[in-house]
Amino acid sequence: MAHGVVQVTNPSSSRWRRRTGEYATVGAALEAAADGDVLSVSPGTYRENLVIEHAVTLRCAEGPGTVRIAPASGVAVTVRAAAGVHDLLVEGQDSTAAALLVEACAPELTGLRISTRSAVGLEVRDGARPTVRRCTVDNPAGLGISVLDEAAGLFEDCEVVSAGQSGVAVRGGGSPRLERCRIHHATGSGLSVTGEHSSIEALGCEVYEIQGTGLHLSQRASGHLTDCQLHRTTGDGVSLDTDAVLAMSDCDIHDIPENAVDLRARSVLTLTRCAVRRFGRNGLSVWDPGTRADANQCEIHDSTGDYPAVWVSDGAVAILDACRVHDVPDALFVLDRGSRADVVDSDFTQIRNTAVSVSDGANVQLDDCRIKEAATGAWFRDHGSGGTFAQVTIDDTATGVIVTKGADPALDRCTVTNATESGIYVSAEGRGTFTGCRVTGSKGYGFHIIDGCRSTLTRCRTERCARGGYEFAEPGPLTEDCTSDRSAAPEPVPVPAPATPDRQPAAQSYGLLGGVPQQRPAQAEAEAAVPAARESDEVLGELDALVGLESVKREVRTLIDMIAVGRRRQQAGLKAPSPRRHLVFTGSPGTGKTTVARLYGEILASLDVLERGHLVEVARVDLVGEYIGSTAIRTQEAFERARGGVLFIDEAYALAPEDAGRDFGREAIDTLVKLMEDHRDAVVVIVAGYTAEMEHFLASNPGVASRFSRTITFGDYTSEELLSIVESQATEHEYRLGEDTGDALLKYFAALPKGPAFGNGRAARQTFEAMVERHAMRLAHVAEPTHDELQLLYPEDLPELP
């Protein structure tokens, strides 16, 4: 063997004379040693499986790193006594065992370097309580550190430099404490805590460069992090589910491409003096009844995506106290009946779209808060949505407060200043109670209440509103003791000049019209980064690869063939037909209309029919303004953004409601028809929506039907096609369907209700996502799942039918 000798001494007893000596192996020395002995190991490599069962001290005779324990298989070092093990290099090669195992004892491990390709680098179990200082674990094949079976321990200044699975995994009632540790380059989770009574406490630690989630707590686990950093993950920064409880103080969560913090299934989070920044999806995402997040003196800012900073839905609760949210697309979105957000003494600033949005029956309460520099201060969107704003100031917004579609909030002593449109706008059966509110310096109206909405205004006041303090439509709101300075200027509100190719429009301000953002990437980013044009055959190949849509593919190919042959006739000096390039897409949601529109634009660009072929997707909220003239400007700006490409108007029928009244949607249609005529070769316009509603839209304007002479119908997907979508999703995400799973999916899709809201391809993708979640919950209880088990989805992973 490539090693020297091991010397055993006992400096504190006369018995040392009988045991002092030199041994050829560490194992022989351990057999001869007793409690209190010191084993000095000469430099070298010892290919032994060491078992330490006495309270001895094991150290390197010539300094750290000179002794290497590297057996061919099995556990390299097992500690079962209150021993001291210092400065060894420990290597293991057994994929079924730990490199270093601590069982039912309280040893002291210092300066160890564990470099291994084992199932676990360092495993602590059976109630063990080690003190581990300045140790390093490098295990690209498995777990870094595992604490289980009611074990605990103190880990100080330790580092997991790589792990093929979680950096630190805690289960079975384990409860370690980590101080000043670093966990990085792990896969799955940096820190993973699972199961009732399992917990983790971390102080001054850093978790980063994780292929997955930074910290994951589940199944009634708990944790407490203080002064920690979590950053540079590929998944969520912090993820809690199934009754997990976590408290974080003075922590910094940043550079997260997904949700910085995500809570589900009755989990509870307390954040105190924490910073959440540079996140790609939600900064704080809270879902499901019983789930609660409580943030105190926290800062959430600098989103890199197009999602609300705080998202509360499905009956969850969020509480923000003395928090700051700034430089994000949207600040706080609360959705669904039973969802609630309570916000006290907090600031929302530099919000690109909406600061506070309440929809689908949710409720919010803001007390003594400040909203500044947002497109929309607060938007109560629909029936059942409401809450209370008390002493809230809203400054420098496009529109201060919007109330629509039956929403009914209560605003008490609130102030709206310097709105570029209206201070407070109520429409579409919105209600609202406004008491002691003041609107100052609005460039539109102070209170603009249309559609005969029956709001209640008591002791409200307007000052220096350019178009007037109050504008009501009959029968109008109920008012009492409301006043105005009556100093509104009679001049019209200035409007910006239309954009031209040489003068690009300013960044879009959604103002009154900012729609509820879907959980999807920013459209603005997609429009800004137009890829290089592809060849038509390549794009047509992508079209052909789409699941189903055979009739749609034939229609598109017919159009392309007509355009291609027409160009050849022109080159030959012959007259060419002039096919209408503007299209109507009809059909249910989730049938691929947007995808086909994008590919259509690329094909036209490849044929030099369009200059760029990019897609600009808009809806009513992007085109229709609040006052006469603003709609034409918004529509023209959208048309200019689409110049050289495709303008895709989703749910276009919303521009022509059956009971239009004073609705400005018709102004958008009229403007669009004229732009299509004046710039017929610059932009291809595609309008989309449900079949019956689109027929009404085409009849709304004499020029509309003539400009859209071809309608392409997108049929619902069959069960077989939905199965194909799930299979492609599984392949993309490295999953496989089990032997009977395909048949189970066919039966599932056949039984799935196909009402007007059925999502088609979206339903297939949601089914796959639900299967992945149930698969994860199933395998969370498997100690060492096989490679196949980590991939295979079985019928039991299918969600229940709604």
C-alpha cells in the first residue's frame, strides 16, 4: 500500500505504554485504540474502509491533506463514536453508499475534503449530532450532505462545491444548523427539506449556481434562514409546498429566472428585511387556500420579465408591511375569490403597467400606502372584486384608479395627483364608494364615470383637472358634498403626433387599458428581438410539424402558392392575381392561432412580401382609449409597431360590442380600416376570435368584410391530437409515458368537458404540468429513485377531472 504507519498514543493516561506503537494500517490502529487515544497517520493513500467506534482523535501526522482514505467500494469512513476526525481526504466510489457516514454519535469533523462519486458525500443519520467545521464536499454523482432519521448537527464554514442531486438534503426529522456555509453547483435543489419534523436553520449562508431550485421545503418541513443569499438558479429561488413553514430574515434573493419565491398548498412564509430582485417571473408568488406570505420591511424590485412582482391567487393571502416594490412591470396582482392582500405603509413606484390589480372576486386592503409613477395606480376589474383603500396617495400615473365590470371597492381619504388621463375612471357596471377623496392636476377628468355606473361619491374634491372635475353619464353616480375648483382649462388636451418610420413612437403606456398580464414572456422583448429571416421551406416544415390543423395548413399553403406563382407571373411580364393577405382566424382558444400567425408572417418575409415578418399581438385593451382621439393614436401606434410584419388582433370582436353605446371600439375599427387601405403592402392584419362573435365583427363596418376576404377555421383538437401534444411536451422535458399512460390520457381527454372555455392545446400542456407535479409528489417519498422512475409518468399521475 502507498502509505506509511499509524502511531497510537494516549497522552493522558499511564496506559499509553501498553498501546503506544506503530501500525501498518489505520484499521489495525483503530482496533488497538481506546477512548482518548490519538492516531497520527503518516502521509499516503489508505485503501481501507474505516469504522471509528471509540472516542479517539484521528489526524494527519504531517498536516492537512496528506492522508487519503480511498477504498474501492463501500463507505470510506464510518463514525459511530464521539471521535475527532481532522484534515483527511476522503474518497468513495460506491454509487449505493455514502463516502462518509456518521451514525448515532456526536463527533467533531474538521478540515475534511470529501471528493467522491458516491450516493452521498456526507450522511448523518440515526440521531447523530456532529460538529462539522471547514469541510468540503465534492460529489457530482449524488447528494452533497444528507441529514436524516432525526439527526442534527452544526455545520460551520463548510462548502458543497458540486452535487449531482441536492446540495444539502434533510428528511426523516433531520434538523441541521448551517453557519457561513456555501452550497453551489448542485442539481435539483441547493437545500431540500422534506417531511414532518424535518427542519433547517441557516445563518450567513450562500446558495448559488443551482440547476433547479435554491431552497425547497415540502411535506410539513420547516426552516429559518438569516442573513443568507440565494442566487443564480435555473428554477425558483425559494419553493414551498404542502404545509411547509419558512422564516427568512435579512436575506437576499436575486438573479432568479423563474419565481424568486413560490408558495403553494397551505405553506406559510415570513419575510423580514429581505431583498428580492432581478427575477424573471414573480418576485413573490402565493397560491392555494391556506397559503400565506407575510413580508415586513422587504424590497422587491428590478424584474427582468413581464410578470407581476407579487402574485396572489386561488384563495391565498399575502400581507405586506412597510415594503417597497419598484421597477417592475406590475406590482401586486390579486386574483380569485378568497384571495386577499393586506398592505400597510408600503410604496409602489416605477411600475410600467398596473400597481395594484384586483380581479375574479379577490379582495385587497391598502392603508397609508403610496403609489407613484405607474401606468395605472389601481384597477378593480370585475364583479366581486373589491376591498378598501384608506389614505392611499397615487401620483404620476396615466390613470389613478379604474373600476370596471361590476367591481365595488371602497376608497377613503385617498389622493390622486397628476394623472395623464383620468384620476378615477368607472365603466362597464363598475361601482365603488369614494369618501373624502381628492383628484388634483389630472390632464383628463377628475372623476370620469360612464355607462351610467352607480358609484357613490361623498365629500370628494377635484382641483386643476384639465378637462373638468367630474364627467358623468346618466343616470350617473350618487353624490353628496362634492366640490371642484372649477378651473378646468377649455383647451383640448394635447395629443402626441403620430409615429412615422423616421420618428418612432415612445414606449407604450398602457394607462387605462393595461390588460391583465398572462404568465408568459414579455411581448415587448419578443417584438424587439426579431430573428433573422428563415427560408420558407424551413418555416413551412415547422408549420407541418404542428399537431393536427390539417385544414389550416392547406389554407395557408394555398395562400403561399398563390403569392409565389403571382410573383413568377410578374417576373414573366404577366398580370398577377392580388390575393387578400389579411385573414380572419376563428375557433376556440388554444388551437394554435397565434403560432400559425407567427409562421405566416415568417413565410411572407421569406418570400419578400413583408420586410420583417415579425408578429405584434394586441387586443382591445391595447387599442381603445378613454377619450375621443386617444383610440386613433393607440391604434396607429400598434400599426406602426407591426410595420413590415403581422398585426394580430386577438378577440377582435371585443372592438364591436353588441351594445356599444359610447364605446370607442368602433373608432379603432375605423382607424384600422383606413390604415389597411393607405398602407396595404406594409402590414398584414389577422383578426381572431370565436366563430360566431367574429361574424358580428365582420359586419360591424362596411370596409371590414371587404378587407378580410378569407376566413380560416381552427377546429378543436381530438383526443389523439391532445395526446400527441402531451407526448411532445414529455419528450421536450425528458419524461416518458408509461406503458398504459397513453390509453389513460385518451380516456381522460375524451371525458374532459369541452365547453366554450376549453383550452385545447393549453389544456394538454396543463395536463402534462399537473402530471409532472403529481409525479414529483409520488417520488418525494422514494429514498433512491431509479433513472426510469425519475422519467416515467403513469396513469396515477393524471389529475382528477374537473
